[in-house]
Amino acid sequence: MRGSRISGMGHYLPERVVTNDDLAKFIDTSNEWIVQRTGIEERRWVEGNVGASDLAFEATKEALEEAGIKASDLDMIIFATLSPDINFPGSSCILQKMLNAPGVATLDIRNQCTGFVYGLSIADQFIKTGMMNNILVVGAEVHSSGLDMSTRGRDVTVLFGDGAGAAVVSASETDSRILDSKLHADGTQYDILMVELPASRLKERITADMLDDARHYPVMDGRNVFRQAVTAMPAVVNEVLEAHGYTPQDIDLLVPHQANLRINQMVARSLKLTQDQVFNNIMRYGNTTAASIPIALHEAIQAGRVKDGDLVVLAAFGAGLTWGANLIRW
Ligand code: ACO
């Protein structure tokens, strides 16, 4: 049976650590407020002109090395990000140039926090059909250059960090380690978490007046997103498990998207999972959106939390709204 497996992983975080106290120097906030509401203690921010593809490049080098292949062996680069280097072309093309792999197919996906989950399922399908053998799925974000660094944006700015995580998905001729994915979206709620500008649906995509109105910064109905995340994530985890006759008790490790530690604690409680069954690292990195799951999965592997044969579930919820889960037999 032809199947797919993750053959190598890598991740990269910028060196600059920004603590909650650092934020409190220019935003009216406090370490206590941020830790109590989100669990976040610090995050990483880039310095100078650094794009999502620069972070992705570092994570990709590590993933390719672990997979034992060269960039030119890839059939496709799938790049998940909400913070592309430039408006177009996509960051997958920029990363392909950095990797010196001309001819390799490129695909950018814009599914925010669920980007890696969607990307993994796309790679899985291209491999299972026999069309491709090695696909890079990378999630990378530079949030720090797009956040409102004033008290006006404090509800969002304190949440986000920069980083990248990458996985090489390869064909297996004997079995499939990626068992399944369940993907969902509700576009009727696209505007409860979004960045509006630059907007092609406006006659002028961006003007000085629009900038004065802060329409180029993220806006979020945080309570609404929180409420829906704690329901949708357990539901999609159950959905992907049930399709294969498993229950939450069969999970060896759940790697949830890292948006808020309180969300992940409520998801774990709802699924009746023990602490040992869930991996969180949001305390150190904040929400790195499309990068959060591959960074957390790779850290979990490096910490010895994932062993051969383990049942691993990846689950995400975020802007779009989008949500989904992957089921993997490691
Ligand atoms: N520091 C101090 N006070 C703050 C801050 C801050 N950083 N931000 C907001 N406040 C204040 C508000 O002004 C408000 O004050 P008021 O009562 O005087 O009006 C008070 O704190 C409470 O604000 P809420 O927004 O109601 O706080 P809440 O408890 O809902 O927590 C949070 C906010 C942490 C953002 C939470 O709603 C959350 O985590 N939501 C989900 C986020 C998420 O999952 N996003 C999806 C992923 S991101 C993606 O897909 C791109």
C-alpha cells in the first residue's frame, strides 16, 4: 500500500526574546494580565528586514537534512503563512530561490492558524495518488512587523510571535503514517479576525487616511474566537479519531495550535486528556500561527515525547474561520 510519512522536521526561532515586561514598556499591559489570560511569558521577534521565507529557509535546511534529501529532490514546496514576504508572488517562490531548487512546484496557502494542518493534508494527498514523492510543508510567520505597537492594539499585539517550522512528507511503499485529515471553514465569520489592508476590493488599496485609522493592523473579536475554538477543536479531534475507530484515550500526543494556553487546557479537559497527552510551548513563543504546530511537534519529538508507533493528533483553529486535524501513526 502506498502511503505518506513525515521523513524530516526542522524549526527556527529568531534569537531576540521579547518578554511581557518588555511589551509593558510601550503598551499599557502587564505580565500578570498576559500570563493569566493567555499563558504567554515571552515570544521571539525578528530584528531588521527579515521575511517569513528567511525563517522558513532555516527550518527547511534542518528538515531536509533529517529527511536525507536535497532541495532539488522535492516535488513541491507548500508554504503556509498569513505574513508573506511581499504581496505577490508567494513566499514559496522566494523560498524556492533561496533553496536553489528551480523547477520544483510551489504553492502558498492562506489558512492562518490552520495552515500547516491544511498543508499536511494536501501533501498527503499528492503523495498517496502517486503524483509526487517528496513535499516540503513549511509554516512561517513574521508577525512583529505588522502589529500595532501602541496600547490601541494591545489585545492582539501581546499574543503573536515570529518563527518557522517545516516537515518533509515522503512516500512510503509499505504503509501510511499520515492516516487522515479533517478540514473545515466558516467564511461567514471572516471578519472577526482579520487584517484588511492592502485591500484589492477598495479602489485605492491603501491610503494615508486608512493608515491613520489603523486598518492595516489585525482586528479580533477575541472572546468570540475563544468561545468557538474550545468547541471546534475537540469536535474535529473526535471526528478524525472516530473515523478510524479511536477515542481520545488512544491519543499518545495531541499537538494543538498554540493560540492561548487557556484554550488548550479547555480542549484537553473537554477530551479528558491528561497533561502527558498534550504538548504546549506557547509560554515561550506566543502564537506563531502557521508555524506553531510544526515548531511544537518538532520540539515534542526532540524532547522524547513522540515514539515510533505513537498515535499523534495535530489540531488547529483560527482566522477564516478555519479549523482541522491530522491523524498520524508515528
Ligand atoms: N493588557 C491589559 N489589558 C488588556 C489587554 C492587554 N494586552 N488586552 C485587552 N485588555 C483589556 C481590555 O481592554 C478589557 O478591558 P475593559 O474590561 O476595561 O474593557 C479587558 O482587558 C478584557 O478584555 P477582553 O478582550 O474581554 O479579554 P479576554 O479575557 O477575552 O482575553 C484574549 C483576550 C486573550 C485575546 C482572548 O480573548 C483570546 O485568547 N481569544 C482567542 C484568541 C485566538 O485564539 N485567536 C485565534 C488564533 S489567531 C489566528 O488565527 C491568526
